Amino acid sequence: MDTKLSKSAQRVQHILEKKGFYFNVLELPESTRTAQDAAEAVDCSLSQIAKSIIFKNAATNRPILAVVSGANRADVSKLTDLVNGTVENVDADYVRRRTGFAIGGVSPVGHTEDVQTFIDEDLLAFDEIWAAAGTPNTLFMLHSDDLIVLTGGTVVNLKE
């Protein structure tokens, strides 16, 4: 594990290694807060960015993670159907408390509590994708099939 990484990025790197994956978390000098910023930082297509967006199940208050292609918007009505309940947007405080990450740096792995995860099927069109690694300027490259293994997520059509 690279001790030069920030604490949140180190946590993501540790989780990746603990799960048997040796993807390297990269801490970049520029912001990767938005999908467009991330794509430009690593010179990939916007569609190859795996955006981690947190919602909540209104009935249970349980966090829901939608990992969506950077070129897509998550369809909340589709998520609502998937969880058989109302799905709501959340604020930055909820995201930080429930995942341990700030908005703009939410990783698909390493949350402080269990999250129900759904993966945008469009991400599987790519061999390599990029995901946030705990801060608004950290990313890691992974194989799209590995995203399923890492998160235990369900692959669905999430595109709005």
C-alpha cells in the first residue's frame, strides 16, 4: 500500500488488496470530482468512468449505490422499481456519514457500512473502466467484470 496516499485513498487501496485485486490507486494533482474531469485526467472516454452515486431507500434509510457510466444519468424511477420502494436523493452529510467518503470521491468499495449496489450495464461494454478511490482526486483502473465481484452489485439498466 502506498503510504503517500491520503487516508481515504489508502483505505480503498487496502480493500482492493484485501479482496485479492492489485489495482493501483492513483492520486492525481488535478480534480477528478466530475466524470468529465476524471476522463480528462486519465485520457479515457467519459463512458469509461464509473460514477458512484449514493441514494437512499426512503422506507429503510439504507444507502443505495448506483455505479453509472460517466456518460449516463441514473434513472431514479428504475432504482425505485428495483428496491420496491421510494428512492431519494441525499445530501453531502448523508453520503459522508454512510459511506465515509465525500461527494466527488465516493468509491464503489470501502464504505463504512453495507450498501445495496446496482451497476449500470453500459459499463460492461468496456474492458477497462475508472472509478473514484476515496477523494476528489483519486482514481483506480479496473476491469469492468471485476466491478461486479468487488461490489457484489447487480447489473441492470440504470440509464435515464
